Amino acid sequence: AQVGGQDKPSLSAWPSPVVPQGQHVNLWCHSHLGFDTFRLDKDDGAHIPELQGIIFQNTFLMGPVTPEYAGIYRCHGSYRHSPSVWSAPSDPLVIVVTGVYRKPSFLAQPSPLVQSGQNVTLQCCSEIVFDSFILHREGVMESPLHLVGQLHDGGSQATFLMGPVTTAHAGTYRCFGSTNYSSYEWSTPSDPLNITITGESFQTCPCPLWDADGMFQDLEAPGGDEGDIHWFLMKRDRLGDNYTKRDSERRETI
């Protein structure tokens, strides 16, 4: 049995919902209503039968993860005096598994050392035809950007024009690739790229990195809790017949 309403718990992942293949992640289901036990469900739980309907108290250590663990999770709460009655499901939590594909290359043109007020192009390239590229900046809480990618030399790439830059753009960046077929399974991260801004005093304002014209969407499914790290998810059109000259010439400006 299940009861609905506003009694749903919250589900989060520690240290991050983005988990390298072979590592573990703690799933934490919590509620101010004082549930005694929780049940974990995966939307496509048939892929991992042992995860379907797992019962636990507050936290569940999941792993070592494989690509099959990637997907959407929810949890329900229950009281000891009525163990067959479950709360409404939590908001969905997306678990991403990385390291599924070879890492892309990541370059800054003309240089990762950028004069304040100038532009810099970040280019993520792969021999694999990825449908999506994901740009991660360490320690930043922001919503992801959807960006159309490009076919390139039999593989694929995404080009990010960043600027005019301020010191708010400085940081360590990495990129990932993924496919539409398995959008929660990402490549190994690229080597880190350290962007340094020169010629401006330090500013502390939380300046947005992405142009408001970009289509913003959270990595997690609608209503999901935000994690400690935000990931810039650049969803692209499926490469192939849908690829047009207009797409190839398009760039999103940060």
C-alpha cells in the first residue's frame, strides 16, 4: 500500500550523483516525518534486480557501480507500526556513471591564460561520435547549458565561446561525452584545463558564466534535489541525418 500527499522523503547522493565506474556512492533518504525505514526503487530496476525494492535505514552504500547503475532513482518512507504502507516517492535523483567511454581531448584557444575582457574558445573533441558533451567546472553551482555539437573528422566536438571574461570565469574545467542512447553514462573526464584570467582585480560577485539565451536545464530530473556540484550538460541533436549546415555553424556564447 502507498499513501500520497506531501509526506514524500528526499533523496540525495554523497559525495556526488556523478560516480566513476567501479566506485561507490551513498544514497541518503531523509524526511522530517521520522520514517523508520526506506525503500529504494530504480525506474528501470529490471536491469539490476538486486536493487529493486531495497529496504534500508537512511543511507544505502551502492556499488561498485557499473554502467547499469546509471539512471533515475526514488525512495519511499515507512513507519515501523505500518511497514506495508509507504509514503509517496521522493523526487527523482539521477545517478550518472562516468568512465564508460574513452576520454575526450580538451583545449583552450588561443591559450588558457586569458586577458580580462577577452574571449577564449574551449573545444572538446573525441574520435567517438557523442550526442552530448558535458563541461564541468570544479566547485561551481550552476544550471547546465544545452548546446548543439558538431561532427568533426569522423568523430564529434563541441565548441564553447567564453567571454568577455572576468576573474569569475577562472577555474579548473573538464569535459565529458555521452550518447542519447545512454545519456546517464558518460566518458572518462578529459584532462583538467586550468583557465587563468589576468589584468583584473579579484571580484567576489557570483557572476553567471552562461548567456541567458542558452537553454538551461538541471541535470537531475524535474524536482530533484541539487547536488554539491552542478554539471554543464550540453545536449545535442542526434548526429547523422539531423545534422545540418546551420547546426555546424552554430555556437552558444557564454
